[in-house]
Amino acid sequence: MTQQNATRLFQAVKKDQALQQKLKATADPEAFIKIAKERGYDFTTDELENEINKLSEEDLAAIVNPGWGTRRHILPR
């Protein structure tokens, strides 16, 4: 169940700019987990790492640093 909480958190982060900014402001996994728990998401650092490893580079960039994700060109060069 706690692994599902990590998954749900990342889904929520994609939609919530305020939560993105709050999580982006910390590089400490324990602080990240504390913020998540305040929002009702309970998981361990190992479960967080497992979920991060499942994300694509683009999804991770959108969570960690919104606006700097992988660039896609409409017309490939």
C-alpha cells in the first residue's frame, strides 16, 4: 500500500504546481517524505527510490525541475 502512495504522490505532483515547488525546494529525501506525509502520502525512502527509478527522464524533470524537461522537436532535424 505504501508503494501505491508514492505512485499517487507523483501523479498528484504533475497536476499541482504548489506541491511541485515545495518538493523541488528540498534535496533531502527525509524532508521530501515529510512533505508527502503532510499531504497524506506515507512511504519509505526505499519506496520513493523505487518509484523514482520507474519514471522516465521527462517525467522526473517535470517533477524535480518543471519547465526543463526533455525537449521534443515538431520537425526532427
